[in-house]
Amino acid sequence: MYFSDYLKSCREHVNLTQDELVSELYNHDIEHFEGLDANTISKWERAITHPKASKKVAVIKFFQTRTGFPLPCLPHTNAKEIESLICKSGVKNLTGNSKELILAFPSESMHIEDFTLYPLRDSERIDSLLSINMDIHKSVNPDYTQVSQEQFKAWALHPSNFFMLCEYKDALAGIFFTLRLKPEVFEKLMQFKMKKSEITTDDFASFEEEGCNFMLSFYALNQKIASLLFIRYYSHLIANQTNITQVGVLSGHDEVAKIVKNMNLKERAEYKTDEGETIYAYQANLANILASEAFVNMILTKQDCLEA
């Protein structure tokens, strides 16, 4: 999706003329919209000219304030349809150059049709796949954040949680696991008043109630697979934007920190374990995650959106 389409859709959604939008944007954010006029808005909507990424973010924030939704005005609400709006080349900038979480398995000969993304709960090999996940989880997480394979399985089977696999020709190529938690449970985790190992199925929020997204595990054989997983994850967040309020993660891993900071999550708290390791809590509300330059470069961009 292009910014021009989004801008026009949102302006019409809130019943503003181009002149009225100029006035509203100026009053909302003088720094970014001083000197703006209706002619410029018209050019933006027709994709004749394109504002800087920082102005696009400011426009998203304005419509967030006006509508009360993190990313209003999208013509699609289905996660699968939203995927088609996200540029794979933009996702590469978000995930960065992680060497431990994203390996360098050759991807030139890999084609999209050879990849399969599906929920872990649908796999007949759930136990063996979780065993692989446990090896990865233990290698990049300190003892404080460890959980058992039995817990992972119970969480994966719960319909509210996002446990996504990517397979390449029937072999595991990547994982992205998150939990949908009740806000009070999420807050305890972020404040280090509760360990991940203490989470039970009673702590999960249903799709009908407000919930928070807590990231557990991420791993990919290469950047192409990482992009596919992040596209599916962001599509999930956007499709459920009406009842996902916060996103967070606990980690002491430097490469995790780089990725979540690119996602616009901020360091909220830290905890020193008995072993001397430091765990950081990173958190942001969904509106801030979707109002960032990294996200704008993924979904509201005129750059080439062909396969990365």
C-alpha cells in the first residue's frame, strides 16, 4: 500500500476536505506541518510528491488521535490480506544484521512457493519442533527467562497465541512465537514481579477481550525467512489492533535489543539475576509501534515491493 492511498482513505474516513486537513495537521503538529497547504496534500494523495518518513509518521499519529485506532483506514482487516500490503524489502531494515537470530543460509535458490507458514498447533510434529525451539531458546536466553517444553506446548495449543512456523520444503526454517496475555499479567512480567515460567493458560486473553502481545521466540535461517515471519506477525498485530494494546519482551540478548528497538519498543525496566545477568524489559503501545519510520518503510512506501 502506498502512503498516497492511505492518506486519501483516512481523510475521507474522517470527513475532512484537503483544506480542513491542512488546518487540523497544523494544529496537531506545528513542527512537521508548518507551511503545509492543500496543494501539497493534493500532490501527496496523487503520489506526485512524497513527504519524508518523519512527516508520514506524524500523519499516522494525527489519524490515531482522531480515530482512536493505531492504524485506521485500512481497507483490509484480514491478516492474510494485510500481508500483501507490506514490503519485504522494508522489513529487512527492521530486522537488521543479526547473526545469531537470523543466520546466513543461502537464499538465492529459495522461492516463495517453497515456503509454508502455519501455526505450530497444526503440525503433527509439534513435539519434535518444540524440542528444536527449546535448544534455540536455551542458547539465547538466561535461566531467569527459561520455561519448559511442556509449558511451550500448552501455550502453543491455546488459540489466542501466535505460534508461527516457517518451513522450507518440509524442513523447519524459522519460528516466531508470542503470547496474548491479560493486561495485568503482562504488567507483572514487565515489572519483574512474575517470571515467564509462572504463566498459566488462565493468564491468556481471548480475542474478544483486551490483551497484550508478549514475544517469546524468534529464529530464522536467513533474511528472506525472517522477512516472511515479521510480515505475518505485523499483519497479525494490524488485524487485531482493536484489542491489542501493548507489545513487550524480556531479554538480555544484544541482538534482540537491536530488533525490538527498531520496532520502536523502549527499555522500561531491568533486573539483575542471582547469576549476575541483566534482563531488560522492552515495551511499547501498539500505536507507537505502528507510528514509526521503520513501519512506514514497510507498509506506506513507494519503494520497490518485490520479493527481497
